[in-house]
Amino acid sequence: MEFEWIRIPWALLTLFIVFNFGLLMNATIQKIAARVGRRHGIPVWQNYVDLIKNYSIRTSITHGVMFYLGPVFRLSGGVGLLMFVPVIYGSEMFSNFSFTGDLILALYFVFFGTLGMALGAGESGHPYSAIGITRGLAQMTASELPFALAVFAVALQYQTLSITDIVAAQQGGILNWTVFTNPLAVAAAMLAFLGSMMRPPFDVAMAPQEVPIGPPTEYHSSFLALMQTNRALFPVAKMTVYVSLFFGGAASWPVFFLKVFLLYMWSAFVGVVFPRFRVEQSIRWFLIWAVPLGVLAIVTV
Amino acid sequence: MKEELIKRVVKTPDGQEIEINPMEDYFCQAGPTVQPPAYTAIIEKLFNWARSESLWILGYGTGCGAIEMRPLMTPRFDAYRYGIQWRPTPRQANLLVISGYLSVKTLKRVIRSYEQMQGPKFVVGLGSCTINGGMYWDSYNTIKRLDDFLPVDVYIAGCMPRPEALLAGFEELKKIIRAGKGEGANTYAENFEWYKANQKRVIKDWDMPDYSW
């Protein structure tokens, strides 16, 4: 296949749109969570200001090479995931660098950032970082299991590893979406989704009230800003995978924005209603409720 | 000084005699340096605006005044509206609120926390105790003037000042930062010897490096 250079600027445009959408959506979700607590919450543009502030800090302390690379890995996890997933179905411009086996790559990239973060935070030498990373990785592994099972069930169902083909197979009406054709797999994946969004009840690794504040304890200035950038990109990139696999993909930006927002609201709703799990509770929860659903999805597909 | 921090000679398992000086071996000895605004004026203005609109407070209550910060996080006063947030680690915070009286024991931790924050950083003295000792003016173990130990940007008078007073103080601090006068970190670096001498005068058991990176 011949490579077209025009795809690079298009991919950068996707990145730009998703970055801004992610920042605004994160702030909106924070505002919604604040309203549940009867507060007004932050202004919608607050995340931009925080980002500029952190990039403008004049000094920074390093703890070694991996400390530098941690946020870089984290960001490349988010950017990489976004780059290899077709964001808008049927659009030449916004299908990015998707290819026939991109589902496997996406599955890998979802985990990539966390691993990079583990190395970086480990080198910072702060005990809270080490505790946070241990908890985070344990919980991530438990929540990744039902997600992987669900993805394999969907791949088996459509007999393909290409996200574009999976979206294509769901076209032609809402009843063709995976959520209706394979509800077990989607149920498992949606439970796993809660675990990967870093919101309560599964935010014990990052919550400021627990180990303050877990992996990024030592990260500051532009290191932290890189991670904040990823915080805008990565959830949207991950939800792009979810929308494509389970909810019929998106054929235009407004549909994409709506579906991603509603998907995010699922974790926000659960987050404001339920209190925080300890890490062994959340692992047990995933193994008892989510993994059997995933196994069932694989068996019955 | 604690025993484990004293310079000593130890014998290694293979019979060598080596000298261990924990303060120099474990900690960086370099002092702070003045960090100039490195960009053109318009960018520095943008940065100053961003710094003023994104005040991250270190969640560290030094005295009874910390109780006035809690209502700011809750619905009635909700400081998040003004871009004020709390961070649990000094690395990410850029505003240190000295909330009330400061005992000598706490001063030590305050200095370490302040030095670990990354510049530009700001200090707000909350309550009369930080101005002149307040009701602890003749206490044997609290400091009287916070300004002798850390460069303070804004004082909020009162005993205790209400949360509204805090919000007003933060708004005042925002004006100072936007005007480009929030250079406490540089003041600290410029007058480092003076601040250290003052700190060491009251802290008798000084067992930490001169500057905690």
C-alpha cells in the first residue's frame, strides 16, 4: 500500500480537535461532578490555564532518565492510540493510520501509558509513587482482563481484527450495533471501562485523599503538563475504541462528540454515586462481576 | 543534630575505612538561583495571567487557621470557581498558605515544603499570628514575624479571618502576580543567607540540608 503524505497533517488535525475536545469535556465532567456536590466547580477553561501555568513553571527537578521518559511514554500512549484508530468512520481525512490489525495495537496502547508511568514514577523514589503504582497496576490488570475478553469476543463475532471493518459491520441501524448483537461482551467491556477511567469507585491509585497523590507525587512543571495533556487525549482515544467496537462508530464529528460524552457520563455517574473501593475490593469486584461476563461472551459468541 | 546524620568513619566489610558525611552524601548542597523571566514581555504577561488564574495551594495546615480553608472547598464558598485548587504534594503546588501560628517545630517542615515547591511560588500569611505573633506574641516556641523566614506576598489579617477574607486575599494575590510582582522565589534566592541565618537562629536542631531540593 502506498503511503500518502497528506495523512500526516490530517492526523495532526485529529489530534488538535481531540485535544481541545478532551480538555473541555474533562472540565465539563468536573463541573457536573461539582454540581452533584452543590458546588459551581471550575470554569470550563480552567484546564487550559492550568496547562499554560504548568508549562510556564521556571524550575524543575529531575530524578533520572526514566523520570523524564515516564510522561513521554504516557503521552505517546495516548497519541499512539489515537493515531492508529479510525476516529470518523468512512472519512478519508480522519481515519488516521488505521490498518488491518489495528485492534491488537489499540489493545496494547491502552496499557502502554501505565507501564511507562510505572517506570517513571518508580525512579522518582517517592514511597507514595511506588505504592500508587503498585495499586494502579494491580487494578489495571484486573480491569484489563474483561476488556480484553470483550474485544476478543467482538473480533470473533465479526471475524476481523480491523476496527474499520468492525464499524462497517455495525452500519445500517441502531440494532446492528454490537451492544445489541453481543450484549454480554459490551457489558463486560463497560464494567472494565469504569476501572480504567480513574474515577471513583476505582481511583484509589490516584486519589489525593489516599496516598497523596500516587504515581505523579514527584511530577511537576512541564512533566506534569505533559501528563495533563495526555489526560485530555487518552480518555477520548480510549472511548474512540469503545464507540467503534460497541456503539456503531461515528460517521461525523458531532455524532462522535455526543457518543464519547455519553460514554464518559457513564463513568461520571457511577463515580459520583459510589464511594471508593480499596484496591483488593476492586480487583475482587472485577474478577467476580466483569470477568465471568467476558468469559460468557467468548463462549456464546 | 541526629546521630545518623553526623559525619563518621566506618569500616566496610572488606576492611576499607571510608568516611561518611550523610548531609553531603545524601543531599544536594547547591543553593537556589535567581530565575529570570526568560521570555519576551508579552509571553511573560500571558504566563503571569495563567499563574494568577491557576493557584494550586499546598494542602498543608500549619495552625488553627487551616480550619478556615476547609469551607473554601465546600459549596458555600467554593474557591474552585476562582481557579484555586488544592494539591497534596509541594512539587505541584505554587501557593503556600501559612495558616495561623507557626511553632518552631512546624517552621522546619514549612521551610522544607516551601523549598520543594517549584518557582514562581507564592506565600500567603493567614491570620495575625503570621504578622506579629498575634495572641502568641509572648509564646516561647512560635515565631513572630513570618516575613523573617519566608518571602510573604500577601497577609490576611484577623483572628481568624473569615473564608471571605481569604478569598479577598487570594484576589489581591492575583493582582500582584498579574502585575509581575509575585517574585517571592527570586527574593528568597537573592537574600538566601539572610533567610537561612534567621531560620537557623530559631531552629536549634537543624538537621537538614540548607536547601531542600
